[in-house]
Amino acid sequence: MTNQRKLLLAALAAASIAGATPAFADYDVYVDTAPPAMRHEVVPAPRAGYVWQPGYWQWNEHRHVWHKGYWVKERHGYYWHPSRWEERDGRYHFVKGRWDRERYAENRRDRDHDGVPNRYDRDKDGDGVPNRYDSAPNNPNRR
């Protein structure tokens, strides 16, 4: 077998292995250090067909680094949820920005879409009127 052929076979084998593995993997980032306060960014003029992703602090294994805001191509029927940090059990978890069909993905039980899950605002029928002010709190057909 010639050296050229061996080299070609080795390159093909390496390419097939590299093609079978993902180029990147999603992983959760938890850190003990709170991110600094958000920086003030001047949001550029609106662009048709795009949604603004505000800047955020990104963890680079040793410290927080500011990642400037950018435009994200709009997807009709979806809502953009920006990247953010959430505190969970005294640690900080990074939630990467994503598209979702729900405007309030974290509040899927928010039938009246007011940003508060119904179990907290006590709105049984989902008409947007809290039960304590609603004369018919169990009637979802009343408008």
C-alpha cells in the first residue's frame, strides 16, 4: 500500500469520526459568583424581521465577561426569551436565549397571559379578573 493511499484512508477515517460527533454540546453552567449588574446598552433602531437580544454576562471558566447585545432573526409564532442568569439554591445558573411558542415559558399555567401563573393570582377561570374581584370566578365563558 502506498503512502498516499494510507494517508487518504487515514483522512477519510478521521473525517467519518469527526462527522459522527457533535460539533458542540449544550451544557448547564452553574457558578457560585453572582454576575455583575447589567450594563446599559443603547438599543439600535428596530430592524424589520429581527428581535433584539440584550447583552448579558457570560462565564468563561474564571470570571464573568460581558457579551454585547445583537439582533436575532425573527420566527413568526414564537417569542424570544433572552439569555439570563437565575439564582437556584444559592448558585447561579445561566439560561441561554431561545425561541419558544409560549410568551411566558416559565409560566405555562398562565391562561390569562398576564405574566402571573393562575395559581398565584387566584384566577380560576382565566378571564384576567382575580377571584376576589370576580362575581363569577368559575365561569370561563363570561366576558
